[in-house]
Amino acid sequence: MYNIGKIAIIGGGSWATAIAKIIVQHTHHIGWYIRRDDRIEEFKRLGHNPAYLFSAHFDVNEIFFSSDINKIADAYDTLVFVTPSPYLKNHLKKLRTNLHDKFIVTAIKGIVPDENVVCSEYFHQMYDVPYDNIACIGGPSHAEEVAMERLSYLTVACSDSEKADSFTSVLSSDYIKTKTSGDVIGIEYASVLKNVYAIAAGICNGLKYGDNFQAVLMSNAVQEMGRFLTAVNPVKRDLYDSVYLGDLLVTGYSNFSRNRTFGTMIGKGYSIKSAQIEMEMIAEGYFGTKCMKEINRHLHVNMPILDAMYNILYERINPKIEIKLLTDSFR
């Protein structure tokens, strides 16, 4: 089995905290890059992340914290990136360590803005990391439920199946079931799209569309996702697997979903800015909508839900009008 060595977490948010909790239970040591020194000091004092997932408690003696990303990257073999996608480039700009020989795991369910590539492509193109040294984590997995140790299913995707198997060994537990896949690109794009569709579900919820329509919306969303994934990475995949359909459903329906929450606020009449300020958290689907729209200008996949979200979020089309047009396209 591949030796993944010492593991470090890059990022200090809720999903980073949940993944850190899973891994440190196995390894009893992790490195952890958190940008702010004051957060690190509070974390050490309280024994939990002072900003996210207060119920997830840690033995801080098992963690080497640093606000210097280079200290972490130099000292650890496997780097798990769990930052919001809009901030990834800014974190990496500080990096002087060569990533070529590191095992990079991305748990970022978003796309790199301006570059319009998923994270595995970004690490390969910009940092010369071989594809067989890059993995991603996917699946229906709200950080809040993972922190509460509720049963969750994660998929680790990597072109090197031995490395994927090795990384699942530090995730598997009584409450985390794992499997592997080779479809890194497909899982990453599915993770971006499900956030877009969750915003759509939220907008419809805010506009008082009922459960009957929400089911039709999700049905059309999975078909739209399938068309795009086939166009961008035409490999054999089961779209009804939990890493695709399951992640779409939990993000579209759950009250833990920040993208659905963001969409609901838009549907109720909030402006984009006011919704973002009130949430105080990143709704990845807002940024993902623009990136995916730009990517699809080259692929020309039929994506009416994506188009509708772009029109509402970026063209400022009235949600009532745009969703009514969308409903007329469904069957």
C-alpha cells in the first residue's frame, strides 16, 4: 500500500475542521495551516475551532498549527486543501515549497475563479503536480453532520488506485464509509454543479414552489449534470452513485446547505450583496455559476438551469420571471 506519510490540512473553515477531525482520530498527528494567528491561539485555548463547528473537540497536542503555509508544506507529505475556491490562489501565492512530489488531496467543492479550471487541473498546470499525485474527496457530506459523527459516505478519487486506497484508510471509521474512483475531473465538476443547482433549489423555495416542483428540478438537474460531465470527461460513470446524485440531493434539500440558503434568500427578494453579508459564509455556487457559464461557452452543452442561475445572479434578471421561463422548459 502507498505510504501517504504525514498529513496536513490547509484551511480553517467548517469542512476543513470536519476532515481534520476524521483524520486525526486515525493518525493522532496532523499539521494544520490556519491563516490567522489569533484563531490558532483561540483554538489551542478552547480545544475547538473558535469560528466553526464548536462541537468538534480536538486534543491540540496532536496538532502542529501554523499560519505559515510554507512551514506546513515543507514538513508534511500529504496536503489536504480545504479552502474556499475563491481564496485558493491567494493562499498558494505565498507558497515557495515545490509541490511536485507532494500528494495533493483537494476537498474543495468549487472551481478556481478566473482560471475556470477545477482544482486538480490547477495544481497540475500551475504547480506541475502529476495527475497520479492528485486526489479529490467527494460525496454527500455536510461538515456539521460529520462533526456530529452521523453516518456519511465519502469517495476518494485518484488516477492511481493504490494512492486512493491508502487515503481512504485514514478516513474510514464507524461513521465514515469510503470508496474509491478514478473519475477525478468528473467528481470535481459534479461538486461545482451541485452547488449551482442547490442555489436554484433555494431560489424556488424562496419563491414558494413546492416539493413537487423541487423533485422535477432535481430530476432535470441530474440530467443536465450528466450531459456536461459526458462532454467534459467522457468516461464510464454511474451518475446515480452517491458522489454524484447523492451530493446533488443533500446540497439541494438540506437546511445545512449554504448554497440552498443563499438561493432561498435571493428568492425572497434579497440582493446578492445583502444575502452574502447576512450569510457570513461562502456560497461556492455563486462563483461556480459564472465559471461554469464561461466554460460552457466553449462546450455548448444544453444547460438551462445553469443559464437561468447566471441570468439571475449576474444579469440581475428577476427570479420570478427567470424561474417561470425555466419551468416552461421542463417536462
